[in-house]
Amino acid sequence: MTVREGSERDTETRGDIRRRLSLAEFQAAGLANVSPIEAVESVALADAVGRVAAESVRAHLPLPTFRRSAVDGYALRAADRDRPLALVGKATAGHPPETTLGPGEAMMVTTGAMVPEGADCVALVERSAVSGSMVRVQEPVAPGHHISPIGEDFQRGQELVAVGRRLEPVDIAAAASQGRQNISVWRRPRVAVVSTGDELVPLGQDLGPAQVYDVNGTVLMAMVRAAGAEPVWLGRLEDRYSVVRSGLEQARDRADWDVLVSSGGTGASIPVFQEMPVEELHDLMPAVLGEVGQLLAHGIRMTPGRPTALGRLGGRPVFLLPGWPYAVLVHFEMVVAPALAKMAHRPPPVRRRVMARAAAGLAPSGELTRIIQVELVPDEFGQLMAHLLLPPPPPSASRVMTQMLRADGFVVVDRHQQLAAGEEVAVWVSSAESKPTVQA
């Protein structure tokens, strides 16, 4: 196969896939390329935190189902408060009272216990005086005092969990109050993960000359899980046409994934190569995807990671990410994570933002949107300063992992945008625990 250069105006046969998209265009294309997963599964309540409810949970029982005491104390009639009362027993949580309460009588009750019939209030134990078999209440009480009425918390028929709700522990508690054991949730997206590169070695093995460990495969699996999806490891592909084609064909024929994400093998923009057989290229993923599937877009006007690509394989969405770890992290967060959220019926992920002042200026970069990592450090006046972690030469921030460890977050610098020293900037900080200086 020979791939020829195509002009951005050459839409007769290629459409617009040869045109680099802006970040916003690529994000929109990524979202348009996926659909919410409609498959539903039932999971145990204890396993449902973080899942998205596919059913509405309503109360079939009021809560509480009986009048219960909110305190340890003595149940009585409010009208009898000013006279000594005869103690006629005790009611504890889980055990109904053995008798009803008559005029001039009181019953000891514990927190959560059923209030006996005939009583209309409860006096605090610490504000009551007991002498032998008699008790005198030493606080003013009125009907309903310290009693939770039937349905005070939930009324019968009340919606407790709505469809589409991302389940938190409080939702689990509400469903459990109705005796539920399971809940229907949308199935998580299954994400096929592929690494490419002759140089990659599995973790735990010894490195040979010119080899590196497969960082991206592990990182992608972790990021997929963090995004609320399930990773499906498809392995590593060497930079050979026959291997990449066979790997993508085998992936196409598998039914155990919903979306495929790869790292590496995207750098060679096809239009650059004139009359060059694709078999001689090392960055093969976009070209081969176009053969065995569909290539929708290749190239994004953003750094790091300009050669990100988007397509379909076996009728399912595919995201082809670059090979440098920082580029993988950035493009997963910017493009893949929102798509996975849509597939999982979840809202788009949002990072926390803090305002800081740029510690140094930055010249405009033309047509590229730049994602620049920053380290947040307060100055001597307590003002939070954003120190830009710029890439060393050659200009590729994606090559530097040390900066990834130092960074507290990143700033988005739009194309043609210039930053002045001291200018206020929005820093999107890590969702993980950050330095004390970042805490809002």
C-alpha cells in the first residue's frame, strides 16, 4: 500500500480527516463518536458505590415504620409531666414494649426503641430523677418531644435514588433502609488497551539495549479504572505493518470491549509521506486503522500530543494516543475521559480550579493550544504563584516525567495567547491530594 500526501482542500476522496482539529473540535468529535451504553446489570448494594443507577429506587416502607425514641429517657404523657410517675417497664431497640402506658405511668426507653402506646413524648434520662419505682421529669415536655414519628425520614412512595444518579454511600444507605440487597446500574464501559512500540518491555522483566518499560500500558489501565470503566488488556504491538494490522484485525473480531484506546505509533502524519510504502513506516496506527476500520481524524492543534487520532473499528470508537507519557495523560483527560463519562451515563469529569499568578511570562505559540504543567508555590506575601514547567529543548513537554512528578496541575494556554508575568491564571489542579499550598 502507498499513502500519498493529501491537501487540506482535498475533500473529494478523503473528507476532512487530514485537517488538524482544534482541541474543542476534537473533543466534540470524540463525544460524537460514542454513545451511552444501554446494558444494565444488577449489583449488590455494597458494590454499587460509584456506579450509575439505571432504576429509580422508591420507598415502599415509611422510615421509621414505628414511633421511635430519639433519646435515652422516659416515655410519658405530656399532661402528666408535673407529677411523680410510676415506672412500668423498659423498652429497648429491637424489642417492642410489653405493655401500653396509662395515666400517671412512665416507661424507660432507649434510643431507637419503639415508644409505647399511650405515651406522647419522651423526657431525657439526665433530666429525670428516679426514686425507687417512681420517676419525676425535671424538664418541660410537650406532645411529640423526642419522638420520631412514622415517616419522619421517608414517606411511602418517596423517590430515594433517581435514574442516572452516581451512587454515593448515602444512596446505598437509603436503598438499604428499604431492605434492598441489589440495585440495577448501567454496565461500565469496557476499554480495550493496546501499547505499541518495538522498545517496550513488560514490567518486571529485564531491559535489553535500547528498551524501556511499558509505562503507558499500565498508566492507561489505571486511568481507565479511575474513569469508572473496566480495562481489557489486549497486549503490545511491535512497529511492523503485519503485526499492527493483525493486532487490529484480531481486536476488531473480539466482542469483549466497547471502546479501544492505544498509545504510540501515531506520530507519522500520513500527508507528510509521499510515495512511501506504509510497510516502511514505524508510526502505523492511523494508517492501518484506516485500512481495517475507519479513520475519522488525525491531528489536533495542541501540544503535547499533536498526532492524536480518532476512528472506529468493528463499529466501535477508537482513540489513538501518542506515545509520550505526559501526552497520554493529557489526551486521556481531555478527550477520552469525557467520552467514557458519556458512555457510562456520568457527567463530564471536572478538575478543581484555583487562581494563581504566573511566575514568568510566556510568548504566544501560533496555532497550538498548550497544556502546560505548573508548580504552585506561595511567594513571600502568601500569593500563590504558578511556576510554568516548560519543556527543555527540543520543545516537547511530553518527554519529561520529572515535571509530571513536580506538577500540582496545569494551565490551558489558548492559541495566540500570551501570558504576562504576574497575570492571574486558572490552574486546574490534580484531583488527588495536593500540596498544602494548593488547598482551597
